[in-house]
Amino acid sequence: MGEARIRQKTKNIGFVSTRLAGTDGVSLETAKWASIFEGEGHLCFYLAGEFDKDKPHERSLLIEEAHFQYPAIEEISRGCFGVTVRDASITKKIPQMKNELKKH
């Protein structure tokens, strides 16, 4: 019996990260999932503060302010990881940073 495939509408899928470069876990997982999604006929788009050269330039947006070493991102990271309670000031900074990134 042959495999029946249901035709799906092509979807646009976005990956957002501080860095999509090198062999860290996030970059490798992103590459794996992008390969799977593209193999199914979907389009993948990328936004990051750093990229490997293999990302498709026409579907990648490099934003310096998204890099993990950018001061605002470092501050948010310090306030979210390794703590049991997130300070209210960090909670306010997250949507502010989101809005800054969306301006690009």
C-alpha cells in the first residue's frame, strides 16, 4: 500500500534567536527543524543577532540589537536565568525589547 500524503498549504515559519551560528544547541536544533519544514515544502525565515554564512540572505534578518552580547539582551538574560523570581523591571524590559526588534 502506498503512502498517502495530504496536500498542505505552504506555511511561512520564523525562527528568532540571539545567534544562529556555530554548533550550539539552539543553532543545531533550528537547522534540524528548518530542514524538516523545508522538506515538507514550507519556507523558513530567520531573525538573529548573528548568523552562519549558510543561511539564505533573502530570508534572514540580522539585527545587532538581537545579539546575546548586546547590553539589553545581556541584562534580560541575567534577570531571567539562574534566579527563582524575575524582577518586575526585567518583566517590563522584555516587551520593550520586542517592540524595538519589531521596528526593523
